[in-house]
Amino acid sequence: MSTTVTATASTFDEVVVTTRRSVTAPVRVYEPAGGASSGTATVLALHGAGGWLPTEPVLEGLAAAGLRVVAPVWPAWSEHGDEDRLSDMQDFALHGWDVATEMGLLSSGAAGGLHLMGHSMGGMIAAEMAALAPQSVGRMALMCPAGMWLADHPIPDIFAMLPYQLAEVLFADPNVGEEVLTGGADFSDNATLTRFMVARARQQGMAGKILFPIPNRRFSERAYRVTVPTLLAWGRQDRLIPPPYADAWQEALPDASVELVDGAGHMLPYEQPAAVVAAVTAHLHG
């Protein structure tokens, strides 16, 4: 087990941890204004299949609201590799807890002060983590999580889509979505396009372990174990995992509430970050 710390030029520091399973994980740490104190609640935030972007308005907003945010990067979304070490949903969930352990988030002083948050694939993993160890979680906020399947509302196959098609499914405004998904990259440059496609192939291969062929690993059979208060934030215009899934999640979880966000699709953290921050902060503060 090892830990290294690297200061960045952005609003977060990056910590690189190696878990007991020898998986290397970069972790973004967003400290609240004035720095974290012993009584500061921590949010373990898990990204979706798109990874973390250079600027994350929701994570920054939560830190501005007085929360400490710890945001690990899943294998295949960093240069460290190790994606071969995780094979199924249990591996993903246990890796999340392994990172929390290496970051000291499970110390006795943190009991009840650790919250989980996840978007899409990250929400799916956060829910599985809460099912494994509900006693280690204070509250949870899930943003349009994957993990269930409704026959009347089949989820489109994102693995067969081109970037512009993804934008149409993921965002209420596809024009904004295409720019966000490509990071403003100039795909007329062959080297840029090659790097993008190689990275996307690695990430899709990793995400596919739990999302392909359908994003359902029978979580509904374990949902009864998630006893922590849970917020389900959903884009009202979500065309990937539409709002009926919010109702299904609320019905499956023992203690859940739904917040529908107008003007947002599946990528609501990037389309309506202020609304997401307000809802999540209110929920986590109880």
C-alpha cells in the first residue's frame, strides 16, 4: 500500500493510492473553504462512464457549501491502467471501499460523516457499496443511476453510438452535449482523434463489464439492504435512463426521495449544476 500526493493548478489536489488489491487509483480531493476540520462531512463521489472532466461544477459547489469531496478515478480512466484487476460488479464495489479505506474515510471519527454520491454508472456502484456496508454510510445521493431495467422503457445501447449520437441521448441540449463530450478537441487532427478513440475504447471496455449488454446486475434484489436516506436526482429530459426509472428506484429503496430537475437530461450535473448542488447539499445536511 502506498500513497503519493500531487498538488494541481485547479481547485483540487490529486492523491494517488494503491489498494490492498494492488490497484492504483488517482483521487481528486476538494477541500471546503477554510480547509477540512474534524467535524467536516465527506462525500465519496463516483463518476460515470464519461469520467471526471477538468472542471466539475457539482464537486466544486459541494466543497463551496462546506463539504469535503473525495472523487476517485476508476481504472481505465487514468494512465495507471489496472483495469484487468476488476471484473464484475462486486469488484467495482469493493474497490470503492478499498479506496475509502486508503483515504482514511472509514476511521471511527468518520462514522456517520461519510456520504456516497454517484452519477449514472457511478450511482450504480455507489448503491452497491451501500448495500454491502450500509452501516458505513451516512446518506447517499444518486444522479440518474444505472442498475435497473424496465421492459417498457429499454435503455439505448450507448456502446453502439458515435459521439454526436451520444450527445442527443445524454443531453437536453445536444449542441452543448457534443462540446462537453469531446472536450472541444479538434478531430481534424489525426493524432488527437487517435488518442480520443483509444481512450474511449479502454473506457468502454471497462464500463462494459457492468453495463453491457444491459445495465442491470440484479441490484433490485439487494436494494432492501440500503437503509440510508437516499436522494434520487433525475433530469426531467433524460432520454437514456428516463424518469420512470426514478420511480422504480424509489419503490425499491426503503428510504428514498426523488428530485426531478428541469432543463436537464442524463448529464444533469453538467447541464444544471446549481440545482444539483442545492438538492444534494440540502439532502446531505439532513
